Amino acid sequence: MPLARCLLATALLASPLLAHANLPTLEPEPGLQAHGEQNGERYRLQQPDGSWIELSIPDEDIGNPPRFSVEDYDFDGHADLAISVAAGMVNENYRLYLYRPAQRRYEFLPMPETLIGSLSCSGFSGLERKVEERALYSHCRGGPRWYYDALRFDDHGQPWLYKTLQVQDDYSPDYPYLFFPLFEKTFDPQGQVLASRAMNDDGQPQTWTVPATRLYLYQQPDESSRSKAYLIQGDVCEVLARKEQWLRIRYASKKGPLERWISLDQAYDLHQRLSAAPHPDGLQLSASDFSDPASPLFSLGLNAKRSFTLEHAEVHLLFTAADGTQSSHRLYAANHRIELKPGEGYTLDDNYIEQRGGQYLIYHADEQQQDAYVPFFPELAPGRYRVRVALTDPGLAAPLYTSEEVLIDYPPAIAEPTSTP
């Protein structure tokens, strides 16, 4: 026997002014029935014992009448009722009424307040049953992305968060082009994370390619847990989790899947990737001597032996202190397409280092090509530094470095202007 028998009068539902329109009739158990009625703009449901309850309708957009669906939403073998209303162009809000066999009646199911802060969708939205997972998925769209929450139900018919797609806004400019905005997380009934993995906008697991020649693996996101195992440049891994400067990865080794942590500081240490060999893409980078505080001009030039295009170039400064301590600083992203022709030079920058408000800045237009200044120096201890410039781009086979280093004293003796132009 089917779980439900839906008796819909489409013509009546289209007109909210008609009273006592027929809504779905449900058979939650053999011999028991419940059915709904419409009276003007109000809806109610008659329980199997003959009593009535008022039905809650999601907030409506103009011209979007409610829809009624009958499915086993909590996977207990009994027919439940869902009421949905289109919200905007793509989203759809739901109200759920679950059948409680112990009471032999339907009850409204609110989203538990304990879950709301953990959901990517604010409530029940765009519902989809996935029988193979025994999970009820709630889908919603925000901006350019679709998100989802997957709910399972305990023995008391209460939902708990089984899986969700979360935004993790942890973009770090210190690691070029490393950005994992979406993570799918799977939980147990107590809310503990069982699994995690980075996802792309197409719903596929996101991978990461090792950029360093040799990259050691760690048991925990801690320097003291380094193992003897390592990955080499070009190895492709699945991204499982991100914790500050650490990345948990899964690598398909010959002995089976290997899950470990790697240090992003080590993976993207531009100091260690410097090579005296000619750049494989035939590019050259040069920088002016900007160490003279009387004329603190920063000039950066680029030339190529063949045609080349850079789409997302970033400029980095590499500092080496007198005691050998190394640090790096992302100066800026070029924010425009760079097309190079063979034998022709290209000026990336030709600006002055300035002191403004106690900071050392350089002019660089933002992504909207509006006037802006960016910090030229990171937080450095006073002293003398060797400085080298590096250029990165996803299209480059390797980072591009200036052949020369500049010696500079920090803080530089750059006077602050008495007036702001």
C-alpha cells in the first residue's frame, strides 16, 4: 500500500479566495487518514482522530502559491507533509509536518535552535531525500554558490546535522593562489567532525599540487611531529582541512591513501625556490636599487624572450636579516593582464616608497583601479636586510626572481611629508 494518496484540486488551489479547497489526503498507517483544507488564505489539517491543526505556510512572494508534497521525510516508514513556497528566483522555503506514530498525529517540526548556528541554510529549503544516505538535504543559494545541509533523524524523530557545506574564508596572501573557500564536513550525532574535505563550486573534491621540491609530512599540525615521509613537487593531493598555516591532505600512495599535515610556510617558502638557472619560461625580472633614502624609488621591470601572458601576477619581497633570519612579504597583486612580446620590456612598477602616518607605503591601484597605497615593509626588527623581489603567477612554471639583491637599513630614513597631497 502506498504511503500517501494525494488528492489535489489544481484549479481550486490556484484561487486562494475559494473556501474548502481539497488538499492532500495522507495515509500514515493502514486505516488511518489525514487531509487538509483551505479556507481563503488559511490552511488546516484534520488529524486521524478528527481534530484539526492550523498549517503554517512559509513566507510567500507575490504570485507564488504554496505547494504540498507527501513523502517519508524522516525515513520512519510513515507519510509526512511538506509545504513549500518559492522564495525569489531559485530558493524554496519549506514547513514540515511529521507523523508521530506513538501519538498517531502530525506535528509541526521547527528547526532546532541548537542547529541554526551550524547550518549553511537558515532552515528547511529546497528539500531532497537521499534514501541511500537516509538523509534529508536542504539546498539554498547565496550569491554565486549553492550550499546544503544534510539532516538525519534520531529514534525520537528529531533532526541532527549529518553533513554541511561551509564557507571557510581563510584566504592568505602569503601563500600565492591558495584559496579553499568551501569545505564539506560530516558529523556524528554528538556534533563531532568525522570527516572534512575541500570542495569546488562544481561540487567536486578540490585538489592541491605540491609546489616545493621536497615537502615533509606531519602527524599533527605542529613542527615537532614531522615524519620521515615527504612529497615531491608535482604530487597531487586531496585537501581535507585547513588550520592556519597547516593543510591536511590525502595522498594516494602506492601503499594506500595517506592522510597527513603539511606546512604551508614550507610549501610556499619563496626563499627556498630561488634558482641560479635561467627561468624555464624565458622571463627576466629586474629591480632598481631602492635603498637610497634620498631617492626611495621602487622600479620593477619585466622582459621575455618569447610572447607570454600573465593573468594574476603577484609581487613578493624577500628579506634576509644579518643573522640569516628570512621572511617574506606579499607586496601586491598586479590587478591587470600583462602581455609580453619577445625582446620588449614591461614596467611593472615605477613608484616612490613613502612614509605616511608612520607607515612605509607605495602607491598601487586596487582591483577597481582606484587610488590606493599598500605597505612596502612587513613588521621587521631594526637592522640591515638583503632584499630580493619575486614574481608569481599561476601560469609560471616557477617563481621569477630578480638576480640582484638590495641592501637596505630598516627603518629607512624616509621623511614623512608635512602635508598630504
